[in-house]
Amino acid sequence: METLDDKQLAMAFDCEGGFCVAEDGHHYNSLLVSASIAQSYCDELLYRIKNAVGYGAVSEGQQWEISGKARILTLLDRIEPYLIVKKNEAVVIRAILGTVGSAGVALDPRTRLLREKYVEYWKNNYSRKAKKARRSNAINEGTVGDFQVVPS
């Protein structure tokens, strides 16, 4: 199986990838952060991604996914220089992960405030809900990006 290089991984992530940030309701002071690339038609691509990265879980017919600070930072180190579409998201994810400490260690007040700020920014700009709202607003306003929809 041919291995994907970092540019190809970045392209796959730009096209079909995404990050997820969720607060863990079971543990005080805990975030769940994951990265995934969806691909419902070609499991071979999912396994190539896993092989190229060296870890991750493949859900056949769905996606390749990783979680955890160290794994996501390692992925970012490889693909961030080549990202185009998701470059800003990667910067925010790196900032959020910078506020993740060791298990069982309380965050200092400054780090807690930074995390709240970064997660709020994430939710307002890059969460599925935020992206869906932007698409909906663009359609309702007749614009998609710089494209203006002209009524017939």
C-alpha cells in the first residue's frame, strides 16, 4: 500500500477532515478533542491515512479518527504547514490544546480563562453548529462566499 505524504494528508484533511471540541461532563476541567477525516466510499483511503499517520481508528465506510493532545499535536506538526482551508482552525486547536494539562492537575486561573476564551471562539466560528448557521445565513441572504445569487 502506497503511503501518503504530509501534503496529501493535509489535502485530505482540508477536504474531508475536521476537529471536534467537547467538554467532558464526567470530569471536572476536562476537554475531549479529536480530529477525523470522513470518507464513506473508499475504506482504502482511510487505511492509507492510518498507515501514513501511524495510529488512529478506522470506522469502515465512515472515518479515520484520533484523539488526545499528543496525537493531535503530532498530526498538526505534520499537516499544518500545508493546510489551506483549515489553517485557522488548526491554529485555534493548537491554542486549545495548549491549555490541556496533566490528568488530575487543576488549571491555574489564567489558563482556565484562556481555555474558556479559546473554546468559546471555537464554538462561535468552527463548530458544526457555527458552520451550519453560516451556510444557512448565506443561503437566506442570497450569498455564498463572494458569489451573489441573483433572483430569477
